[in-house]
Amino acid sequence: MATDMDVDMSEEDESKGGMWALEQKIDQPMDEEAGRLKNMYREKSFSAILLLRFAFQSLGVVYGDLGTSPLYVFYNTFPKGIDDTEDIIGALSLIIYSLTLVPLIKYVFIVCRANDNGQGGTFALYSLLCRHAKVNTIPNQHRTDEELTTYSRSTIHEKSFAAKTRRWLEGNIYKKNALLLLVLVGTCMAIGDGILTPAISDVVIVVAVVILIGLFSLQHYGVDKVGWLFAPVVLLWFLLIGGIGIFNIWKYDIGVLRAFSPVYIFRYFKRRGKNGWTSLGGIMLSITGTEALFADLAHFPVSAIQLAFTVVVFPCLLLAYSGQAAYLMKNKEHVYDAFYRSIPESIYWPMFVIATLAAVVASQATISATFSIIKQANALGCFPRVKVIHTSSKFLGQIYIPDINWILMVLCIVVTAGFKNKSQIGNAYGTAVVIVMLATTFIMILIMLLVWRCHWLLVLIFAALSLIIELTYFSAVLFKIDQGGWVPLVIAAIFLIIMYIWHYGTVKRYEFEMHSKISMAWILGLGPSLGLVRVPGIGLVYTELASGVPHIFSHFITNLPAIHSVVVFVCVKYLPVYTVPEDERFLVKRIGPKNFHMFRCVARYGYKDLHKKDDEFEKKVFDNLFMFVRLESMMEGGSDSDEYSLYGQTQGQNQTQSQRSKEFLLPENSMNTFSSVVDLTISSCDSIVPVNVNSSTVMSSGQVSSHTEVDEMEFLTSCRDAGVVHIMGNTVVRARRDSPFYKKICIDYVYAFLRKMCREHSVIFNVPHESLLNVGQVFYV
């Protein structure tokens, strides 16, 4: 990850001084317009019918994993049989309070509230923290990014406990890396959980493999259609296990309901001792799927998730476990097959078919969660670039990732066929789940302090209760690491290595770009022709920098004798927000004097946004570029050559610059294709500062653009017609010769392999081969 040299490359720090004061004057907030836009991106208020529809669909996608736990909990709790029927009451009491405290109270009503505008999972929590503290290990954010309508962030009083927490967290790079590592561990364990889910079902291996292939083959239809397909099966499953539970309680032993008293938990541990402690690994399986519940928030509204759990899932699960306990009170020797033995004979076979379907459909919850997790990790620079398909035009979070889908399928089949013992599968499954929950708890503590700004006493109560429960479970599963619990650790370790190395390489590449960027003094010293032949056309130079001229440009012009008449530096960057509205996505500014015809365009995306096809992206770049030129020429005191501060000048040379701007007139018909709020960026240094221009203040006028504007617009149009070339850097990262052996393996082999296998930027933007120009360069870390 980042080195000891914690480079905070934010443009805000670089532009301190007179220019910083000027930016404050130019960048005036527009509370009314921002308020209107923000209301568009809050969680929608759904009608009752639509809410019921989402709740119904969520059953088939979110709750299959949690709902099928009654198939195997009692067997994994008592793998050696039941000695005393009172142990059944104690185990049932543990199950009841585990379901109440963890899924119901902690996740459904507390953790789900910590969603990032409806997005769940550990990376969504991490994004919230990145907005409230400078903990992002890739310092590519600019002050203007914080003014996005979706960049919700509360103000923290400098003397508050939250401010102290923030300063402690921002203290050094090690704490930032530790936080990121915690997020990655939780993420990787959630993926491992998804791989283990189908293996724990009671389905015959051959049948399970066939159903798994069918299940993964359906994923490309999207969560919406899959949810409609699976929801009836899962709803019927819940109603049946709840009904059978009521029947068994009435038929066998209504006295099991005394397990709602927590005193039986104390008696259980007192009676069983260490065996009771280690049996918690089996009890833990009653709450598996809870972590997928939170990650799947991206696919459904929070209110739908809460409604489905409290009305259907929770009561049916309590009835199902109570019914099995009542049956075991009279038939304790049937603990190895308690679920199927407790089914009334008259409905055994129909229930067997539904149980078989529900057991494999349970994988859907973790498959959907894995898609969301990978997309978030990808956007935040922690996973190689993969193809992401948006499967719904109505709901932003419903996505499909083909590569991950087929990798998951293969791993699921291998694990399903490889495990022979249900107890070992349960041990592995419990290990994965409890580590995810622990990671979520630690991140939630920071969320409550920094984002919610809760009183420290409330945070202490939440942390104490959560950690007591989860560390207790964790200590129990540690006893079973050698009995199958090692499997999720190995799976998670593989994904963690991939994510860590990819993120490390990404950080190093960004630092290389920042350290090797070209000074404006050197660019201006070349003159308008840049010392080259300016050929007709537009060159789009892709870079990761939102300020400065990238090293790839100097590498290009020093090896080729020509450059295009117009050069646009395009920076595509992801921010720790779930989405960036279309009308706020692009920022455009001019680099150097007008006769240099050099511009910068920054395209900002959230971790749920998807890139459009290149022709649409290219069109939007040019639309915003033309609008910038049109508005710039109408502003008095527009950009010219003496308004640009020169990076790379000798220290002590202090240029004072001034710039005046005031309201201007714009013909009404020139705004018909643009939104009511336009981001015009004007600056006297190489940073981007938007000036919000409200179209409601623009009046019709006979005044037209100046000849300068018309000439430049015609020039840009003619250059565009002459051809557009996409210039992309093909940076090769190598470990230095004196690097340790393990670093050479990670960089020269693992990272190089991941770079080779991941999607190229040219593929993401669908750049035609005839318009692509790759510029190679090598740097050593």
C-alpha cells in the first residue's frame, strides 16, 4: 500500500495562498439548487404496493441463506448426540437470542441504517468513513468533489469526540492501511462465505452440482428476474417450516417455549462445560446469511429488507427451530437428521423437493452480495477491472459480473464435491461468518463515532454487546480450525492477496504519476506549437491525475515529432460515493493560454456507476468542452496567458493574479441540451474549481458570442471532424533490483499477471483499435 512517504496530493494544499482565497470567492455555494438535486438522490419513498413487491423479491435473493439454516443447525450443535434433553432447551434458547440480537437488532435495525444511500457491505461503510475522514489511501480527491449532491457529509465540531477520533485515524498511514486491511478481510470472508453456502446443503452431490450450474447460468438475467423466480420457492419454504414448527410444538412438547427465558443459556453452559462452549460453532450457523443481508442492500430498499425479515423470516425461523426442538425432546436419537425426521409423513416428499430447491437457492444471497462487493472493490482500486453489466434500468445496484459468476460456480462445485462431512462444512462456514461480523462491528464503531456522532456511551454499549457475542462465537470456532475451519481462511487469503497486491500496485502507479508530472513552466516554454507539428485532430490523453500534466505526455512528445491540434487530458476517477449525478459528472478547464488549445476533463464516478459506451462518453466530453468554451468566452476577464500560475517555478517567486467574474447573458436556445446547473471551471492555477451557473438567471438577449468564441468553436469542430485519437498509457510496474524476494514475486509476477488478465481501459471505453494509441513506460517500485 502507501509507503512511509504519505503523499497527500490534494490540490487544495497545492493551491494555498492568493489563489486559494480567489477560489473561495469564485466557488460560492448554491444552496437552493443543491437542495433540489440532493432530494433526487435520497432513498425514494416507495408506495405500499411497490414496497411489498420489493419485500417479496428480497425473499428469493436475500434470505435464502439465512432461511435454510434449520436444515443443519441441530446436527452441528450435537455432532456426538444428545445426552440430556435439557441441552435441547439450552441450545434453543441460544438460537432464539442469537437470532434476536444479531440479525434482528444489530443488522436489520442498526447496521442497515449505516447504508450509503441504500448501498450496503463493508466497502459501503468504508466509503462513508472516507468522506468523513481522510483515510483513503489513494489521495485523488479534490475540494470540489465534496460539493457533489451525493457527497453527504456531516460537519464535525473540532472539539468533539468525533473530531478527536478523526484526528487519531488520520494520524499516520499505518492506521489507514489497517482500516483498509480490515475492510478487505471482511470482504474476502464474505466471498468465502458465498462459496461455502451451497456445500452445506443436504442435497445429493450430483443433484447439487446440476442445480448449481443452472443457478449460475440464470444470473445474467439479473436480480429482478431471478428474484421473481426464486421468491415463491423461498416464501413457500418459510411458510411451510413455520407451519411444521407450530404442528410439532403442539404435537410433541409445548414446554420448549420456556427456552425464551435466558436462564436456560446459563444452565446449558454450566451443565456442558467446554462441550457447551465448542457447540457454539453449531449455534453460530443459525445466523449465517446475516452478513449477506447487509451486502445485498444494493439490490433492494432498506425498508423492504426490514419488512420481509420482521414479518416473514424472523417469526418463521423461531417457529421452525422451536418445532425441531419439540420433536427432539421425544426423539433425541434423530438429531443427525432432525429436520427431515420432524416433517409429517403426509407432506414429506413435497417438503423434500422444496427443501432441495431452497437449499441450493440459498446460494443466491451470497452470489448477489459478491457481485456488489466486487463492484465496490473494483471502483475503489482494490480489485482488478472486470466487466460489470447493469441488469436493471430502475434500480442502480442490480448488476451482473460474468467473470466472477463463473469463477464462483467452479469454486462452489469444487467445495461441494470435496466436502464429505456435514460437520466439517459447518465448521468452515461458521468461521467465515463470524469474521465478517467482527469486521463489520469494528467498522460500525467508527461509523457511530464519525458519521452518526453518537454519544460515546451508546457506542460503548453497542461495541460491548456485539463483541461479547461475536468474540464468544469466534473463540468457539477457533477450536474447529483443523476440522474444516481452515477452508474459508485459505479462500479468503487468496482473495486478500489479490486485492492487497492490486491496491498496492494502484497506489504506486498513482504516486509515480504525481511525482513525475510535468511543470506548466516547461509546457509554456515550448510555445503554442509545443515545439512540434500540430496536426489536425483531437488527442484524448487518459491519465489518473486530476491536476498537472502527466508524464505520459512528455514521454509521447519527446518520442514523436507531432501532436494533435487540440489536446484534452481526460481523468476518470472514482469517488467514495455510490453515484455521481450525470449533470455533475464532468469538470472541464483550460490548461495554458488559449492558443495552446489544451484542456482538462475530469469524469467522476461513484462505486455503483457504470461506464457507458465510448461514443456516448466521447460525446459527453465534447459537449461539456464546447459548453465550457462558450461560457468562458462570455465571462469578462476570461482565461488568457497571464492568468496561469506555473508549477515548477523556483520557490519564493510569488505571482499575484486576479480574476473577475460576474453574471452574464446566455441565449436561451443554447441551454436546451444541458441541465439547469452547469459546472464551468475557471482557475488561475492547475486545479479545478466549478462555478455554478444557474440557467434561471440567464435571460434572452440579442448579444451573441464573440468572434473569438465562434472561431474557437469552429476550430474545435473541425478538429473533431478530422479525427479523435485516444492516447492511453501502458505503464509497466517492476520491482527494483534491490527489492526483497517476496516483493519481486508480488510485483513482477502476481501484479503483472493481474494487469494482463484484467480489462484494459480501451475495452472499458470501447475504443476502436484504429483510434487507439498506447504509450508504454516502465517504472520501478
